[in-house]
Amino acid sequence: MVIGKDFGNRGALPCRPLPVFGWYFGSDDHVSIGLFEEFADQFFRGMPIRASFVVAVNPCGVDEIPAKLSIAMQQRAVVEKLGELKQLFHEMVKLSAQERGYALEKLLNQLFALYDIDAKGPFKIVGEQIDGGFTLEGTDFLLEARWKQGLTEPKELRDFIGKVNSKLDNTLGLFISINGYEPTAKALNSGSRPVLILLDGADLMIALDDRIAFPQLLLRKKQHAALMASTTFTPSLAD
């Protein structure tokens, strides 16, 4: 099958016949952006693509296509990495408490790196929790994460709130409790001015499933907390 002629003859050099998604560039044909987007969509959903594609389209004078290909390849890489992290998350259930802590540390470091979130050094295990800090869209966050047997209790959040309040006024906290929170703990962080964003295992799965990009998940929770003084918001349930 020979692909599109939307651009007509732009005086470009002939394209070499090279396979792309099982189609061929004909010697007198030119690539259309619309057709490329169709190919990129198939690539994004898992079909292989040859690196020679860029070589093939450049002689046709379609400069936008290599950039679109780069974006598609980046998106594909994100999806593949999220799949690896999701598999790691499922395997963590079988680990001992100590092993689970190190696995969660690894998962969070890789998840933040995947989206180029400005982490202040790698997150580290301190005692029974993971500590760290990061900046997202101009807001500084302290991070604390743990995977304990039971629900997170009010005292644990109270201690973290105290740590956040000891920093500058624009500092917030991200607390991740994989098994969730006691109702009284959630209530502790709701009210006049909540300073924590609360995530649990279900929230994390939303990001690993790529239903919402992880940075957007955090920002939407932050926005809801700012407008509604509540941190019990789960974005996927509000869409």
C-alpha cells in the first residue's frame, strides 16, 4: 500500500521505499500529517516502528513529522514504564514489611523521575517511613510515605502537619499511606487550612493505570483542597 499524496509535489527529493507499519513510501509519494498521526496512534497502541522512518520522511520535506514521532515515542516510553511500575506495585504485596519499604522507595523515586518532578534528592527510608521533598509548579512539598499493616492514625498525620508547619508558609505536605487512613485522621487534615495532600494505594493505582498523569493527580487534589478545604477527593470519581 502506498501512503498519501496530500502535500502534492513540493519539489522534494524522492522518498526511498522503506517499510513503516507495513506500508511503503512510494518513490513519487509524499507523507501527509494526517496519515502520520494515524500511524503514530497505532504505534502508541503497541505496533512496532522502524527508526528509518525519520530518514524516509525527511527527504519528503515534512519537517513536522520527526517531532511528532518523537512525542509519540516519549508517550510510548511513559506507558511502558508505568506498566513496569504497576507490576512492581502488585509484586510488593507478597514482600515482607522491610522489603516492601525498599520497593516502595524505588517505585516512588522512579515515578517522580518519569515525570521530571523536581525531587530534592532521592527519597530515603527513615525508620518505618520514606521521607523526601519535591517542588511542583512552584510549590514546595515535604513527602512522607509508608505501607503499614493498618490504617494511618491521627497521631502520624499530626506529627507530619507539625513538620510541614515548621517550614515556610507556601510549603505543603504529601502523605502517602498505601492502606489508607482512619476517618479521624482524614478529619484532622480537613478544615480551615489543610496543609497535606493525602494519597492512598487506590490513588497511586490511578496514576499507574495512566488514567490521570501523576503530576495532574497531585495538582487536582491540591486544587480541591484549596477550594473545598478537604483532602478526601479522588479525581477519577469526579470525572
